[in-house]
Amino acid sequence: MIIILESHHVTLSQSQVETFKNYFQLFEELNGLITIVHTHSPNQFRLPGLNPGHDKKLKERSDIFNQILGREIPTMRIDCNRDENGPAHSCMTRNAIRQILEVAKVKTPVYKSTTQVRKLEKMIFVDILVNGKYKAKLDEYLKRCENESQILTVEIENIEREIEEVNNDIRRHDTDELLQLFEHRYDEQVGFFGWFSDVFGRADHVHTMEFSAQKHTIDGIDVAQYGINVLEESGGKGNNFWNVEFKRHTFSSGYYHVVLKTKKSTKFREAIKGWRSYVESLNERLKTKKQGQLTLGGWQVDDSSDGSSNKFVKLRNLITNCRRIAGIAAAQTLPLELFMELADAGFYQGTNAIDEADALEKFLANKFGIA
């Protein structure tokens, strides 16, 4: 779980808001892990319903993050006054931490090997310049092909590379990894005189949560709860909807935190179908090109010691790596490990896009062995 600790006593600057926006956009696949924990929330009204004024203040803070992320983010509260260290205070603080840890258990894990980082607008602009540079290099290298057989060999390898990349997309998405579909939290606490309000009906209130029918099947549902009596539940795993009715136990604080999940293969079913269809068309093109290669005598270069053939082997490697870099620059996302490598090297942090593109071009040329 990614916890954002935030205090309502501190004004969020515009630069901080922009930082959060950038983070949420970059690490889009991690956004389901985020939980807001409001600090400086006194224990006497730490959970909702005990002080309307405090509730309103924290809701205004939560709304800022909800607007940035584009969805309602579950929020929790904790009292961070270290001067209060009495037994009751320590117990309530530990209870708050325990609840946070219980929520972490129901979050959907993210797999580093398949996580993609979505490029920011500034990154896209720099990469457009890089892409242009490598397309120019690619055109230059392609002109060095000396005959039709070499041109055909390069075209075949390009189709094979594209098939490999699309198959990688299929493998990355056609998995049983679970993605978050829906998350919601209910909190209600009994105060010191909670028995009084409960006697007069507060604990009899029926609460509902609902996930309306949509196109994705629910493949998993995880709940963290305490002090809750579930009255009725429908839908859920194997269905495309879910709803629940529950009441808080009388004379007891209660919370109910739910996360609905779907398989990655379920969410990207249509995209996977399109990719597979595209691979079929690429395989047909590849078959045609290879037949043409046989007609020309089946150009062979790998086992030849001829000087011109060795020269062509080097040229093919240059063309392959240029196309690989151009593909990276043209994509809307980056593999997490490559993004971290570029970030550690200081890229995408300057103010001059042209200088950034020049430096990134040289970095990628060195990484992929392009002179």
C-alpha cells in the first residue's frame, strides 16, 4: 500500500499539487494502492460522525486528492500528537495503525515485471524529438542495403521484431494478475457516550455499498471489517455487479473496507483479441516475404566469412537497434525498469527539451550499441 500522510494544518502549494498529479499519471498502475491518512485528527473524534466540523475540514482535504486522481480515495485518520502518551491514547493510536495494516492486506499487488510507467507530456515531447532522430538514422542505414536480397532480409527481421513486441504485449496482459475495479470504505465510531446515541437508534441505521453492473467480471473480492453485521450481499465474484447491506454492531465502533478485483486478462480482453488478430496478419506478411526471399535464392549471411556479408551483419544490428529505440520513443509508456534507469541518469528533469533529446539520444545509442 502507498500511504500519503497529510495534515489539514498544512496548505498544499500549487507545486505540490502538480507533483501529485505527475506522480498519479506516471504510476497509473499503482494508483489502486493509494490510501490517504489524515494526521492531526484528535482521538476524541478520530473517526467520522463524532465532530461535523472536523469531518467537513478533512473532506475538503480529501476532495483535493480525489480531484487529482479522478476517483474517490479511501481515507483514514490518526492522531500524531506525541505529547499524549497515556494508555488510552496509545491504544487508539495502535488501533489506527492496525486498521491501516488490515487495509494493506486487501489491496491488489502490483507486479514489477509487467508494470508500465505512463509518460508525462514533457517526456512525450522529448521522446518525439528522439524518435525523429532515430528515424533519420534508420533511413540512412536502410539506404546502405546493397541489393534486393538485403532489403528483403531487413524487412523480414522488422516484421519478426514487431511480432515479438505484440506477443510481449499479449503476455503482459493475458495473465491472472488481479487489477482493482472498485474500492470503498465505511467508518463509524462510538464515542465515550456512544451508548446514548445507539439506544436512540444510531446503530440501527442500515448502510449500503454498491458496484453497478459493468462489462468486467469480478474475479476477486477482499474485505477488511470490524464491528459490522452483514445483512445481505449479492453479486460479487463471477458476476459483473456487487452490493451489500450492513449495520454496525450496537455499542461498538465499526468499519467496512472492500476492494473488488478483476483479472488483467478480463479487463484487456478486447485489446488482447485485437493484438492476436494483428499478429495473424503480420504472420501472413512474414510468410509472403519469406517466399520472396526463397525466390531470390534465400540470402544467407550468418555463417558467411565474406567481408561484405560481415558488413551486412553489422548493418542489420544497427537497423534492429534503431527500430527498437524508435519504438521506445514512440510508445506512450515505458517499462518500469527502463524508466528508473532513465530517471536515475537524470533524464526528463531539465527545462530545455532539445538538449534533453540530444543527451537521451546519446544515452540510448550507447545502451543499444549504436555508433
